Amino acid sequence: MLLLLLCGVWLAWFLAGKLYRNYWNRNLSLLLSFHDAVLYEGDTSAIRETVINDKLLPLPAVEVRFAADRSLEFLNDALANSGASDQRYKRDVFSFLFHQKIERTLPFIPRRRGVYPITSASVTGYDFFFRSGYYMDVPQQTTLSVWPRQLDTRRITLVFQAISGILLSKSRLYPDPFEFSGIREYQRSDPRNHINWKATARMGSLMTNQFDSTTDLALTVLLDLEDELILKYGELNEESIRIASSLSARFVKNRMAFTIRSNVTDPAVGGPFFMDLAADAGSAAGLNQKLACIDTTQTSLATAELIAVEAAAGRTDHTYVLISKNKEGGLADAVRSLTGTGNHVLWVLPLLSSDLSSVPQTAPGVTILPWEVS
């Protein structure tokens, strides 16, 4: 009797092994997907795991493993069975009856800008005897773009107001309908479509809207990401990118077209970063996507070269916004070469708290705005 029982157990063990070996991964699928295709640094999102066992054979244990960039920091329950070294590794275990679908959500926060694909995962299945698992690779195709974090509105407003002040102080060439400045009495030379009818009814005489005028806008942002010294200040570079992104969003919101240049290499073209932006929301999105892709350790031009190229263009009545942490090696003199005829340079200077006392001397046509980085 005992012998028959042992034979039965052995037969079950043998048949189960053969059955699972041949059929465990039939109609078994795994799909990893990001909830969002695009996020800003510090936003919260999630990875969705969808595993389907679409057959009559139950699977007592299925282990799913995948790796994501270590900049994606898992939250709450998703922290279980995860670890980080060169990448962030995640392991989850599922148990299936027949024809069953299980979805799990893994919340995370992206700590740095970048483009993060997940291209592969693995699945290991176990039978009822939990003998050595059966393994298969499952290709994946999901990508997350993390755009630069948008900075404190109050801090960016100060920079934007400085730029607006420069533009409004230049020679006034034509009235700008976006720069409303007040109401005054109507004169015969005023356009009739500027009449303010509410104010007219209140005052008892024709009143017209008054607009400031600005120059024909000529604005270039120079984003310097070179590390001139042996020390690498990665956080200062990242903050410079955030400043450029946040300022660009403000320009687009105020219907201002502009150009942005950088000495970092654009991976799409293999040369210095360059982009003309029209005054529409799509332009800001396109810029943020390009900024998400750049590697700050790959520069095509030195800081002085970036400035020299612009100075050689001989522009007039132009406004430059230079975003650069570098201030040594005669850079201040190079910046002065941009002032040209009627030009003005606003130099946004990201600095560590310990360096706030080392701001270069200003010169005519150059305004320096120190930007403290914690």
C-alpha cells in the first residue's frame, strides 16, 4: 500500500513536471506600462503591471522581474521586493487560477529629468511542487519622459520682470497690444477699436485704452552647461536647465518668440543645442522634450566659444539671457562683448549658498541676477 502511494506521488510529480514544462507559459502574457508618457521632475506617477494567465492550467507562483532607472523612486507598497544599485530592480510574485488577469500599480516619483525606457522583463513560473522555476524573457516597450521641474513662480517672475523691463526701456517702435498700461481721454488720432466703452459710460466722455510699446522683440537665451573646472557641479547644471525651461514657459505664455542656444550636445543632431521657439504652447513642450534628452557631460563648445559665436554675429537692439554658473577665467569680459550696439545682457548666475559673495562686477549693458541653489 505504501509502495503504491509512493508510486502515485512520484507519478503526479513526474506528470506535473512534464505538464508545466510544456505548457506553463502558453497564453501567459506580461505588459509593463507607464501611467503617464510625460512628467515633470518630482511629480507622482506609476508603473502598471498587467499579467494574464489565459488557459486552464493554474500557476501557483509566477515571479516577475524588471529593472528601471534608479532615478525612479518607488513609493509605499511598491518599495517591497525592490532594490537599487546601477538600476532600480523590482520583483513581484503572482498566483493564478485559470483564465485570470491581475493588475498591480507601482507608484513612483522621478527624481531627475531624462528619458527612461523599460525594454525587457522576465517571468519565472513554478508548479505545485515548487521545483526549479521555468524561465522566459518578455520584451517590453514603454518609455517615460521626465521634463525639467518648473521653478517657484515667484522666483521666475523676478527674472521675467527684469527681462520685460529691459525690453520696455528700449527704443519704442510700435504699440504692443499685450502691454496694457492704463486708460486716458480719447484723441482723434487714437484707433477707434481701442475705445473703452465701460470707462466711457462711467466718465461721461470718450476714454481709450493706453498701451505701452516695445521693441521688435529680439531675444536669445544662452544656456551654458560646461564644467570649466575639475569639480563637477551637476546640480548647478540641472538648476540652469530648470531656469531655462521655466523662463521659456513664461515667454510662450506671454506670446514671445525667442531662440535658445546651448553648448551642450543635442543628441538628435550631434552638434550644439539650438532651437527657435514660436509663441505657442507646442513650442514649450518641444523644448522640454529636447531638454529631457540632453546629457550635461557632453558639450560641443566651451563657454567662451558659445558667447564668441553670438558676439561675432554683430546683432543690434538684441536682448540676451545668459544662464551660466561659470564666472571665472575672464568670462565677465566675454559677456561684455555681447552688449554691442543697443544690446543688453541679463546674466542669471546660479550659485551655491557658499558662493553668493563672489558675484562678478557688472558693466554697462550687463545685469547680473544671482540665483541661490540649495
